Amino acid sequence: MTSSEERIQPHQAKHSFFARLGRWIYRYRGFVILFWVALVGLSLMLTPQIDRALKGTGTVYEAGPANQAEQELKQALNVDSNALTAVFQEAENSTARETNANSTDALVKVMFAQIRALPSVDAAVSAIEQPAYRSDDGRTQYGIINLTVSGIDAFPVIDRIEQVLNQRTPGLKTYLTGKPVVDRNAQRLSKTDLGRAELVALPLTLITLLVVFGSLVAAGMPIAMGVVTVSVTLGLLYLVSLKLSVSVFALNITSMMGLGLGIDYSLLIVNRFREELVTGSVEQAVIRTVDTAGRAVFFSGLTVCIGLVCLLLFPILLLRSLGVAGSLVVLLSVVAALTLLPALLGFVGHRINLGRQLQLQASAFWTTIAQTVIRYSLIAVVVVLVLVTGLTSPFRAARFGLGDANVLPATDTAREGIDVLRQAFGPGEVAPILLAVSTQSAGDRILSAPHVATLYRLVADLTTDPRVAGVRSLVNLEPTLTLEAYQQLYRIPNQLPLPLGTAVKQLSNGSTTLVVVNSRTSSNDPASRALVKALRTRSLPGLRLQVAGQTANELDTIQVVYERLPLVLTAMMMVTFVVLCVLLHSVVLPLKAIVMNLLSIGASFGAVVFIFQEGHFQQWLNFTSVGYIDILLPVILFCVLFGLSMDYEVFLLTRIKEAYDRGSSNTASIIEGLERTGSIITSAATLMIIVTGAFALTSIIFVKAVGLGIAIAVFIDATLIRAILVPATMHLMGKWNWWSPRFLHLNQIHVKLD
């Protein structure tokens, strides 16, 4: 047990690294500001080019067996999972069915001729060439368009194809969809949403800061830091994207985290500077602020970075991108708070209070809260745990899937095209299961009689499976033909009649053939997943069977997340535990801090399931529930929230430790810590809720869920957890809060707050 005599007394500010940094920043404040001005200027020159460097949504595990099978199908049969789909739907009130059908086919034929003539279009097959692309009622048909370009280079081609499809066609609706279109629309919506979120967040943030500080100068500082942090991060992110693939969603997370943390950290620095300015000169106030609040910001940023860096352990582009972008923005938030902001404060000095009219005095309120919580500690703990458990309970019913076109708003044409296909052809047509069947030895023909017999039995089994709506393969092109007839026909493939010969060329080459399976249920449905799992375990004599398609990709992605998650959580918690042990000189408080974080994160997960999976409040939030949660969403929320929640924990515990190191009792330290930080934590949390909550107004459901999930977690964390549960449990634990094994010698590590 660390006794009061063993407590480390405050060291002199002039001997600490942070104090020396503060003195250096004040002395060379002009050069520091000029450096940041130049950095922002360079970043603003680079940022407009970032759109061309982003690489789609990146939600799929690209090294998984499903993606590898898709690559083999692309090489062998030119089956492109990234192909575009042009959808044509006749109006419901159409009469003269036959005449109308002929008119539609004529229009489609003209449009596809124009599309084939466009640069970068490799091939385009319509329902005229492929009857399977026409619905049973004849009102809906689609065509497949393959491009020779991908990524950002495909966007201009998509625009030109849309111009062709959007020609005036009375009685005919046209849609263009497919992964490249979804990626393009997601990127454009992300950019638009970003501007909308900032337009909402910044004015509300400024008003809140005016209430907190009562001074326009003081209120403007955090806003400026948030804008500077985001601007520089986007410039650096462009440079990173030249070497590494970066998801389009990195922009939203960068702005969300950059504005939130930049404002949060600046709020803490400015608040402490004004406190220190009362009893010292401007230089002393800057030094003391960097040495205390700056140290808290450093360790807070370190804990946030830990969670975000752990995202790099997942082999998925979206998670890696958010790990890189998030770590960059946190690092720059900390660096700006420790250098640029003190330099500006050194110039502003006492003018930080210029125009001061109003400031909320809440210390007495928080003293009352602390005393009440301590008086009823046991009751407070029980009540909060019951509430948090109730909020977490919906998460037990969570269903996980992988976002596709459903991430877009329901009014987006790419998503509307998917919905039209689903209604006309069934859910299996939208996301078919692709079977790549290939020979195992060189020179072996896929169309040999034994292999045709094996394929025939496979297709016959699939056709009778109640989970299967339809199968398209080489051995059921003509339902009237027997196995022997197919074996006879395929002995000499070059002499096949024209329709059959064309189909054989589309579905096979010498060693590989494609079997397309349409499930009766959507790709995220348990029945579709069970079907894919069953197919993956099936063996074919003399042949190799690989399963591709959206459902298979979802299973691969979910599996790799499940496999890596224990490693990520263990690494995150262990590193955080060590950092907090060094900071707090205790092993009990870090363990308790981790548990507190898990409670607020669990409550946020429950709220996300309640809203986005079960569909509550979807009219207010302007989205349509898809009945599941994107598997990547809880991973991102956990890694982000673990650091953010620890952020406020560090603010509170370091102030409590300051009082404890001065010789105050455990109870008195808790009261003083909550009194000194309650208002600032609440203000910081309010600002974070405003910034992240503004992203709940965006169009893309995934970004909407991330923003709202963070806002909910921060609200719960700042109210139930930090204001009630933390002080209540610390009071109940008494002197055990500060316990650490003597052999660790934590009290000899001089990395602490004064």
C-alpha cells in the first residue's frame, strides 16, 4: 500500500519536460505560429486533391477465400464482381404489353450500343443477348457492363453511362448500380455530408464555448484549433494515400475526431491558462498550463491513439484507413494543443478574457454532487449499474452483416436500382452465390464426361434445396436435356449450336466453369449463410470448388473480425493499463478505469442496436433499418470510444491525484477532483456530443451510426459514469484506490501531473 508518506511530492515545474516545453514555446512563440501557418497553407493546397486518392468503401476482407475466388473468376472467365448493372423498369400502368416490350427492347438496344462505344467499356450484355436478365412479368430487365478501369478512374465513365441511361424515355425508369457506383456515390455523399455536419456543429460549438468561457476570444481558440487540426490532417492524409489505400469514410472520421478532440483539448488548455493567469505572469501561466493541462492532454491523446492504432491489426481497408487517419488526427490534436495553442495564448495574454460578460460558476454545484454521491455511494453504484445494464441489453440480440448499397440513403439511385432488382427477381439475383469449379490437374478438361456428370449431380442437388431459388450452369441450360445429352454435346464444344455455344463461352473455359446460385433469401440472412457454409464443405471428385459472392465475402470478413478481435482487445487494454499505471502510480485505478469504459461502451452498443437494427427513431433520423448491424461498426466504435472514454477518465483521475499527492484524504481528493473537473468534463463532453451528433444528420447510414454511437457513449460516460459511478466506487474502495505492489516501484516513476 502506498502510504501518505510515500506519496510523491510535486516536483518543481522548471525541472519537468513539459515545463521546459512551455518555456520554449513561449520564448519562440512567433516562430511556432509561423510554422503552423505554413503547415496549414501547404495542407490547403493538397486537400482538394484527396478525392482522387481515395479507394472506395473498403469493407471486404480482400485476402479471404471468397475474394480470391472472385479474382480467379475474373482471370479465367472475365466475371467481374465490380461490374456495373443497368436496370430498366417499365411503368406499372403500361398497357399493350407486347408493343411496350418491343419499344423497351428497342430503347435498350440503342442505349447499349452507345454504352459499348464509350471509352473504357470492355463489354456490355443486355437482356436481349441474355434472356435470364429479364423478369418473369417482363416489366424489369437489366444488363451487365464491364469496365477496363477501376477506382476513381471509373467515375467519369460511370457519369457518361448515366447520361446515356437518363435520356428521355417515357414510361421507362433507368438505374445504374453496382459496387463502383456505390463507391462513387458514397464518396460524393461523404463530402457533402461533411460540409453539412460542420455547418451545424461549428456554430453550436461556438455558442457553447461562449457560455462556458463568457469571452469571444477564449471561445474562438478551441474552434481555431479544431479547424487547424482537421486541415493539416487532411493534407497529411493525402500524402499517405499516395502510398497506402485509404477508404472514403476516413474523411468523415478525420473531421469528426479532429474537431471533437481539437476542441476538447483546447478547452482544457484554455481553461487552465485562465486559472494560472490569476496568480502569475503570462509566461508563468503558459509554462504552468503546458506542465499540467498539457501533460493531461498528452496522456489523454496517448490513450485515444492506442485504440485507434489497434485498428491497424485488422486486415480490412476501412479499419486500417480509420486507424491511420484517426491516429494522425489525434497526434496532430495533441501537438497543436501543446505548441500552437500555448504560443497563441502567449501572444493573447490577459486579452483572453476580453469581452468577458458571462461565465457559469458551477464549482459549488459539482461540490454538492460529489458530496451527495459519496454520502450515498452504495445506492449510486447499484442504480447506475442497473441503468447501464438495461441500456446494454439490446446488444445481446445484435445481428451482424456487412454494408453494401444499404449504406446509401433509400433515395439514392444506386440503392433504388438494387431494390428494383430485389423486387423483380428476388433477393438472390442481387447477391448471387458464385461457384468457381475448376480442374485439379493441367490438361484436364472441365467439359469431360466425368466432370459434366459431377456438375450435373451438384446442380440437381442445388435445384432441390429449399434455400435455392434458381441455378444457372452449363448442365441446366436446356431443362429437357439429360445428362447423357450434355455429355454428348460437350465432347466437341466448337460445334455447339449458337445459343448454347455462346453460353458455354460465357460460363467456362478449358479448365474452369461458373455455377450461379440464387438464394431465396438476402445475403445477410442466416439461410443464405448456411447455404454458403454447406457449399464450402462440399467436395467434388477430381474438381476444386470455390465459393465467391457477397454472402461468402461477408462470412470471410466476419470471421477475420472475430479472429482478430481478442488480440486487438487484449493489446488495447494491456497498453492502456500500463500507461495509466505509470500515470496514476496504482494498479487498481487503471483496472477500474477499463471496467468503467466497458460499461459506457456497452450502453452505446445497446443504443445502436435499438436504433439502427430494430429501427426505432428511423423517421426522425431519416434512415431505413436493414435489420442488422454492420460488423465493422462495433469494432470502430469500441476502438474510438475506448480512447475517448479514457480521455475523460484521465482528466478526472489526474486532478484527484493532484489533490491526493498534496496530502488530502481519499474522500477530500475525490470531492476536489470532481469540483475542479466536473464543469470542464461536462463542457468537453457537450462539445464532443455536438460535433459527433452532427454526423447523425448525414446521409450514409454507417457514418450516421458512428456519429450517434459516439455521442450516446460520451453522454452516458460524462453523466452516469464520470459524475456518479467513478467517485462512488472510489469512495467505497478508499485507500485501496492507490494500491500497487511494492516490487513495481510505481511511486518512483516521475511521470505525473502536478
